[in-house]
Amino acid sequence: MSMLACHERPDAHDVDRSRAVRETARAAEAVLAPWVESLAPMGIDPAAVLAAAVEPAVDDLLALARRDPAGMGSWEYVLGSYACFRAVLAHRVAHAVLAAPAGDRWPALTAARAISEEAKVRTGVEIHPAAEIGPRFVVDHGVGTVIGEDTVIGADCYILQGVVVGARGIADNASGRRHPRLGDRVQVGGFARVLGPISVGDDVVIGCHALVRSDVPAGARVAVLHQYQMVTGPLPVTIYGVEALGESRFRLHGADLDQSGIEVDLLDPTQAALAAGDLTVLQRSAETLVVQVSARVPRPATHIRIRHGGSEVTVGIPVCGARPVPPTR
């Protein structure tokens, strides 16, 4: 029997919240300490910053202890050992600094960003201080996770390691909103990428390694099956495989592919849709769909997207080594 098994597991719901608040406040004070003396010239009250940061951080702490089985229901254990929680705590402090009234916003922005950068080095999690994050937020494991500047995250969300909630572009992104909005109770699996000014509805589960670049309806599931990404909605479309019939012709194998209302799009390397005339459906049956990519496509096409009734499947176009087949008669 392990040493942990010798002890009764604490009940996360039966906690001394006042003690959790005190201990979390001490941890928050340590995060803010290097900047306390510089806050007064900015007109920022350190006590007000801590008051704004500690209560939501305690809720985050208790949520992680309750929802992660490895936390064993013990907020003391999580607070004392989880670097991923320290990243969220640092964000609560940095966001409170940024949100506090100040005469000069640039020093406040510098202080908030410095707190965030220090947390990134110590924890491996980068959360921009301007990101708006709802209550009871959990980052579990967390190394490599990045949350961008104008991201909005709802209540009770849970994110794993290697997740990027960011912009579609790399350099020289246009001004304005460029990061996603996540609803309440969204779960994001390891190494998923949620990119662009999109909206993810409430109660969505995004699976590991998924790439999400378009809106996801509430209650949907996003999963990656080999090279396929599927958003399951009320009328799911299923793709089992994709076969190259030539340099620009492909056969998709699946189920229910003859349903009315199915839309087929061609996507470029950024997964933006190309012109409607760049892809032609040559044959359609319940189990197969044969499509032809136009020779006029000005940019390389890398994916085909099938949409129907709120569901979508995005399939990678395979590198073609097959001989061209005669045109379908």
C-alpha cells in the first residue's frame, strides 16, 4: 500500500476557506513583492491589487484540488507543489495590476507583463495579463500553454499542457480582436490549438492535438482521428479515410455522404476557405465522395472540409503518388 493510501483523502468541499484565503494571500504577496515599491508612484494600492486577485485565485485553487484526481482533494498540496496553479495565481495578480486605476498606464502595463513573464519562466505557462478569465479556472500540467492578450475565457474552464489560445497569424497581425472567446465549462486537451477571433460555445470539449480555427457550437466535441479533425454536432458526418486518385482528384470514404445540404470546401495551408469553384464534387454516394481540385487554384490546397448541420470534418489532402485516372464519365 502506498503512503498516500494510508491517509484518508480530504474532502475538497469540506475546507476551511478562511485558511485557504490566508495561505493564497501569502503566495500572492510573494508574487507582487518585487513591484510593491513601484506601485505607489503609479497611484496603485498594493492592498487593492491583492484584494482583487486573492478571492478568484482561491476559487481556482479549490477547483483544481477538486477536479484533478492527482490533487487528492487537498488545496494545501496543490498550493504547495503545483507550478500550474502558480501560473494562474500570477495571472490573477498581473491582471489586477493592469486593471487597477493608475495615472500612467505604461508603468502598470510593464509591471503586469513582468509578473507574467516571470511566471512563464518559473512555470512554463504564459498567460497575457490582459486576458479575461472567468472563475474557477484550471490549468493542469500546463507546460507550453499560451493564452493570448485579448482571449476571453468563461467560468469553470479546464486546460491542459501545450495548449495555444492565440492568433492565426505570426508576425504583423492586424489590430483588433485576434484571439478566441471560450464559453463556460470548456475543456481543452493537451497540445490543442484554438486560433483566431472565433467563439467556442459553452460545454465544448476540444480533444488533444485538435486545430480549431472556426466557431464551435455549444455542447460540441472536437476530436482528432489520425489526420482528421471532426466537430461533432447534431447531425454528424463521418469520414473514415481519404484516397488519392491522381494529382488533384480524391475519394473520401465515410458514412451518410449523400445527405442533402452537405457543403464541401477546399482549404489553404492556413485552413482558410478557397473559392467555391476551386473544388468540384464528381461523384457522391452514401459511402464515398469523389472531388476534383481545379488546376486554377492559385495557392496550394492542403485540406478538404465537409460541413453539415453544425458538424464539420476537415481531412488532410495526402501527397499523391498515384497515377492519374481517366475522367469520370
